[in-house]
Amino acid sequence: MSSVGASWMRAPYPALVVDAAGAVVEANTRAAVLFPRATRGAWLEDVAPRWLTEAHRRAVADGTDSLGHVGGEHGEWSLEAYPTTGSDGHVVWWLVDDTDRLLAERALRSEQERTAFLADASSRLLASLNTERCMEVTVELAAEYLADAAVLVAPATGKRHPLATGTGGRVTHHSLRIDPAMVPGLAEALQGFPPVPSRWIDPAALPGWAVPEGFAGPVGSVVVTPLPGHGVSAGALILLRRSDQAVFDASEEVFARVFAARAGAALSAARLYGEQTGITATLMAELLPPALRQVHGVEFAGGYRASKDSERVGGDFYDVHPGAGTDQETLAVLGDVCGKGLEAAVLTGKIRNTLHALLPLAGDHGHLLRLLNGALLTSRHTRFATLVLASVRRRGSATHLRLTSAGHPAPLIVRNDGTVELADTSGTLIGALPEVRSSTTHLTLRPGETCLLYTDGVTEAHGGPLGDTMFGESRLRAALAECAGMPAEAVVERVQMLVSQWLDDNRHDDIAVMAITAARTAHLTAVDGHTAGRYTA
Amino acid sequence: MTTMHHDDSFDLTTVRDEAGDPRIGIVGALDWDTADDLTRTASACLGADPAPRRLSLDCARLTLCDSLGLASLLMIQRRAAEVGTLLRLLNRPPSLQRILEITGTSDVLAANGAETGELTPPEPDRATTGAPLPPPQT
Amino acid sequence: MTRSTTATDGRPALRRARRDLWRAVCDRDEHAARQAVFTCLDTGTGAEAVLLDVIAAVQRKVGTEWAADRFTVAQEHAATAIHDRVIAAMAHHVPPPEPRPGAGTVTVACVDGEWHALPARILNEVLRHRGYGTEFLGAQVPTPHLIAHLHQTAPDALALSSSIATRLPDAHTAITAAQAIGVPVLAGGGAFGADGRYARLLGADAWAPDARAAAAVLDARLPRPRTGAVRQTLEDLPHLADQEYTLVWRSKRQLVKNTLGGLETRLPAMRAYSEEQRERTAEDVAHIVDFLAAALYTDDAGLFTGFLTWTGDILQARGVPARVLDPGLALLGEELKDFPRAADFLARGRATLDDRSATPPSPTPSLDT
């Protein structure tokens, strides 16, 4: 009765013989493995997947030739089925197991997904140079794609470790005193040792801080992987899965390491940036112009615009040293140091410190400048500074100024009627020549009148509507004529705005401006009391 | 020699004047990029044994002198004084003249009074006339 | 939020404060200005209402007075300076609360080239009083500095202010750069259009017409952009592919020079101009080219015609007929005849000026409406 011979039973492919009504006639040895319940007389639809049952129906109705082959999944297998027509209207289904191909395709797809994920992760990780934000993105990505929760342990700062923990789309930051030895492999990971295989880590042994708040259910499996930085560790990443999820397999552990390498690189770039900007900020804090305010009935306002061409920072500076009382002079200084970048910054710092030390001698500008020159003179170079000293004291409605230029453009005086005068002072630059000379001028401001100190970044601003003209002193004078009676800040703002519009997008030197204005209404307000001490460097 | 003179190009040419002393022609802008070149070239001239009687810097084609350019001139002046060489700044353009005046260095970096007559006279100071700057020649 | 007053409590006090502050600003009397504001605060008006319904309102009036030629530039600057100082004094009088935990941090900055810092400063104060942690970077923040700062501080949002449409390309750069490092951008100020259309065009995450609306947007929390990549300008503005903006922007100086030369041959009166008058005219032409470039950047003729209408009003207030702009526009049109979009915008600009010569300028709004 058997439509096939004994050799058929041993054929290398599974084969099923099914009759026209859909009952199993015979299954060979291999087919029996695939379909254990496919015994003679069993209905195909009870023992085989639906796609095969349907195909059989069509094969019976339309003939096997027109059907070609079909395919589908069956349990963990993926099968292709080729029908041939047997005797008695039976159909012989030859089955080909292509599970390996499917798995390969799946692996490929997941590999592509992983590559896509890594590309996306990289661009998100590298987007921010902020350490906290970078930790956040790492944890967010890890908790979303690699595990149910993630904890990033950054290297200790002081005695505490910055931590970012995340699960279910929420990331929180902590700073904790933790013992990394409490988590197997963590201390090693923080030192950059190769990761400990996940199966060696007992989830039950995890300390409380290593399981993020809101983590649903007991921890099933744990991976601890180092975040390799540039030369030093950027921290470690702890990945957690719930007990109802599959444990991390080897390929996932490898993938976690690949991800961690990217996160580590991004984190250490952010840390390096943070350290560098921190150092720069510390250096710059000393050099930043102080916020100026009213002192004893006189307004001081300053404006500073650093050159965009940071390599050529010239080092403009200004300072105000308020007099101890209303009968004491306030000393204002505005200057320009020759050179660029750090060298100029160092010279600026030296000048400001020396001037501060020489404050008690400010009664004689010429003497003070000679001492300053002596302090700066060196055989190594002829880098110099030019500056203007202004000693200011208000008596009633008269504000008295002593002004001395040391090789610097002379200040301009804005009178209430709109006249602009050039202060009659001149002198030698400081720090390059053995002898310096200077002449001091005395003048008086009425309420509302302004004395403007500026660096040549203002007058030498290159631009204008035609793009090739120097702003020059005459334009500055014309602008100041419109500033009669304005408060100090407004004068500074006006000058800065005009120069900036003149420049448009042109390159420029540092630009510093200081207005000393006799207040129109000299109410000595509480602000003075709050801020007097802030001017002293 | 360079074949093309772009706006930004800088060039130093050292020749001997009628007395056999060095004369450095400066072409272009004396600034952060170029000041060291001038200091080096001039120092080489001053380092000759014996030192020249005088060193001339021809500024006729100097387009700009910033603070580092001025520092270079001051350094050259200092070294010239050390070896007893007379430093002359010839054909000073108005912009240079103005910088020297503001910084109080025009007597130190002199044009060497006796010989200024044959040179281009400095233009009137814009600050005193109040006239706007003429556009630069192109 | 709890500090803000109800309309009935605040109104008479606010009206009085506006009147007193306005008077003080006209007299350039800082002390009186401070008194006006302090009195209002001391009678129970909240800081937010004082900032927005007194100081900002008076500052708006300063702007309209300037436009109507009743205020000089100097008076306008002086008024702004007084408002700045009053705001600083307010911080001592009614110190803002410590930032609320979890309220979020906001960086407030003006676009590069933007000098009007007061609106941004007022927003900054409003946010501080609402419990935000804020950082105010002030006027004219160069975009590289802004981005460096955002990297360092990683705020929850950037509030970006710009009042002049010619700064829109700079604003665009700042917006895309901030978003690329994961900081969402809330745009505000006149530059972005009365309805925020340019904020949308340039891809800002949100736009607000005033400080209260801005605070509401921030209260609702802006989601962080997740791109991690800088958007290319062309992705937002495909019309820039025709290079018209680039070429006009690049040849701006030459355009101004040529137009100025053309005006001198066409208008005999110009030959008698002083150097200063000539320079003013060059500045006016440069201004027109700036706005034309901004219109090309946004591909919005309305930006250009709107600017001309506004300029026409300003000129008219100063007794100058708006048609003085026409020869310049005509010359620019000839210079740019090979640029279809620019030529079209210029033609529409001329038509706008033509139309407006018939209609009178709109009345200026009063302080207390």
C-alpha cells in the first residue's frame, strides 16, 4: 500500500504524504521529527501549520504543478514545502528546512539594527559636551535598547561618585559615597579592567543604589562593563534585566561593550572640555571687566567686546577702585595691552595687580606711571601697555577729574550742550622705554556730563556702509555729541552699538569703552552700599 | 622676490644706502604675523661686526602698524642704542606718525631730524582738523 | 505664579505706576523712576506685573514715541538705561525666590548683532520670579560663545531674543546649533514676525509673543531635540539653493557702492551732499540691502515690503516723503535684474511705496489702552 519505498523513509529531507481529503497517509523519519503527531489518518490541519494545510487544499484543487512551492514557519523551524503528485490523488510534500537561512537573516537584520543604533547613539552621545547630559544620554540609550535599567557610575570626584540611573525613560542624577567593591566587577571596571562575564554576577548581591528607583520586579541578570576613556576610565555602566526577561547572552555582552566604548569616548571628551573651560574660566575670571555702578554720585559704566579672532586677543582692560569715602578720589583705569592671548593676559594681570598695590600713590599720576613702568620693564621684550588714569571726586554738583594718558588716545568730554572736547593729556606708553613722561589735565564735569575713555578698537573699527572705512575719531565725536545728558550706561551702549553696526561682520580688535558720568540726580542710594566693595580687584 | 603683491602680502628688502649702511624697505602690514620678521631682519643687520653707523627703515609702503609692530620698532630701537647705531624711520605714513604721537614714542623713533626735509612731509593730524578719514587708496 | 495680581487689584496701581514712570523717564530722573516702581511693588503689586505691565509698557511707548519723532535716539537710550537700572534695583527690593527644585533652567540670550537687550532681560526677571534658574547672557551674544556656554551649562531651554529681522540668518544658526546639542529653543521678539512665522520657518521648538506666553511655554516643558546632528541650512530653507541670498549678501558693499554712484548721477541734489549726508545715504541703502537679504533668506516678500512700510512711516514722521526710497530701489532692481526673486521683491517694494503715498500712516497706540 505504501506509495513509496523504504529508501523514501530514509530520505535526507522530511516528506509527508497526504490524501486528497487532507488526512496524513505517511510521514518519513525526518518528517516525524517535525510533525510528531502526523500519524496515519491524522488530519493535516490538526498536526501541521495552517499555511501548509491551505497549500495542500490548493494543491488538491489546482494540481501541484501550478502551485509551485510554499514556505512558512513551524515552531522554531522555518520550512519550504515542495508538492509532488503521488498515486491515488495523494500529494507528497517535500520539506526543506531553511531555519539556518532565517536565523542568518535575523542575525543580519539585528546586526543592521545594531549598527543603526550605534550610529544614532554616537551622534546623540557626541552632541553635548556637557558631562551630566552625556551621562544622561548614555543611561537613556542603555535602558531603552540594551536592558531594562542602567546605572552609570562615574569616577569619584572627591569622595563621592556621580551616578546616573535610568529606567522606563526616566534618568536621575545622584552623587553618592559608594563602595564600588560592593558590585562584583565594578571596582575593576572603574579602573578599566576587562569586564566580568555577567553569569559571574549574582543579582541578589547588588546594593540598593545599583537598582534604580521604579525598577519593576526583581533583577534577573546584570552586566557590568567599563566605559573606556581617553587614557583613563570614564566610568562604568551597570545594565540590569528583570527576572522575567532573558538573561544577557554572549553576543549582547559584546554589544554592550561596543556601546560602552562609544559612550566612554563621548564622556571623556565632555569631561576634557569641562576641565578646559573650567581652567580658562578661572584664568579669565581675573581678567573679566568688573560690573560698574554709581560711586559717590559718579556713574561708571564699562563695555567690552572681545575680538572674535581669539588668537589675537589684544587684552583691553578697565578697573574702578572706589574711594574709601565721599571725600576720597575714585581711580578709574582703562588700558590696552600689546600682544595676544595668554601673554597679553599675563601682562594685563600684572598691570592690574601693580596698579592696585600703587593705589595710595594715585595722588600723583606721573609718579604712579613711572613706578608702574619700572615694574613692567624687562630686557626680554618691548611689549607695552597704553592706558588712561582718571581720578574722580564729586563735590556738590561739581565732579573733578584728573586725567592722564600714558600713550593712550586721550579721553573725550561730552558737555551738556553737546560739545565734545578732547582731554588735554598725553604721555609715553608703559613698559618698553626706560623713561616715561606724561602730562595730567584737570577738568570739571557738571551733572549729566560724561568723560569717555576708550581703546583704539573703537576708532580703528573697519567697515561702514561701503565696508572699507575706519570709524575714526570724528565719527566718535559726532556720536558723542548726541549723548549729551545721557546716563553712563546709555553712552557706553550707544558707542558700542554704533561701532558694532559700523563693523557689521568684519574682524575687529578688542573694543573697550568706559563712561564716567556725573549723575544728574545724585541720590546716594542703597545700591552704593551693597556694591562698593565689589570694584576692588 | 615675490611676483605678486596681494593686499595682505608682507615683504622686507634689505639694501645698502649711499653710505653703505643697511636700509630695510617694509612692504605691507606690520602686525602680529610679521613683526617678528622685522625684528629678526633688523637684529641681523645690527649684529654685524662692526655695527653699522646707522640703520634705516623705509616705511613708504608700510600699510599698517599695530601694537606688536610698534613693539618691534621699540625693540629694534633698543638694540640699535645698545650697539651705538642710529635708527631712522624714513617716509613715515600718516597712520604711523599718528601712532607714534599718541604713544609718546615719536621722539624715540625719530625720522632723524636733519634728513626729514627730503622726505614726504607728514599729513596734518586728523584729530585737530576734525576731517573724516579719506578712504584708503586701492 | 502666586505673586501675580488679579486685574482688579492691580489696575489702578499699575496705571499710576505707568504714569509716574513715564514722567520720570521723560525727565531722565532715575530716582523718580525707582520710586514709581517701588511704590507699586510696596502696595502689593507682584513683580511680574510691574515688569510687564509697567516697565515693558513704558518701554513700548518709548519706542512708539521715537518712531513718531517725539523722542530722540539719546532719549530712547537714556530711557532704556533707566529701565535697566530700575530692574536691577528691583532685584534688591523684591529679591526673586531661590530657583524651585525641578523648575528647570533657562538660558536667556540675544542673537548675535542684536542690541536690544531689555525685552530679554525682562523675560529673565519674570522667569526668576516664577522660580526658574536662569542665566542672562545679554545683548549680542556671538553664536560660538552661546554654544560653548550651552555645552557647559546644559540648560533645559534656550530663550533666544531678536528684534530685527536682518538678524534672522544669525538666529537660524543659533537655533540649529543649540538643537544639535540637545537644547530646545524658544524664540521671541519682533524679528520672528508678529505671528512667529519666522520662528517656525527656522525650526525653533517654540515661539512666544510676550514674556507671559514664553513662561507658559516653558512651564509646559519643551522636549529635548534628539537629533544630535546639525541641520543643514538647505534642509530648512530649500529656496536658498538658488544662491540669491548668498550672492546679494556677499556683494552687499558693491551693491551699496553702485547704487550710491547711480543716485549721484540721477539726483543732481546729491552732488551737493556733505560727506556726512553721503554716508547717511549709504547707510540707508545698506539697510535696504540688509532687509532684502533677510527677505531672500526667508523667501518672504512681506518681510521686505513690511520694512519699507515701517521705514516710510518713520520718514513721514520726520517730514520726509517715503518716495525718496524709490530711486534707490529702482537702482537696486537694475543691479539685481538677473536675480528673479530679488527683482520681484524690489518691484513689490516699489509698488508698496507707491500705494502708501495715498494712505496716511496708522495712528500710534497710546500707553493706557
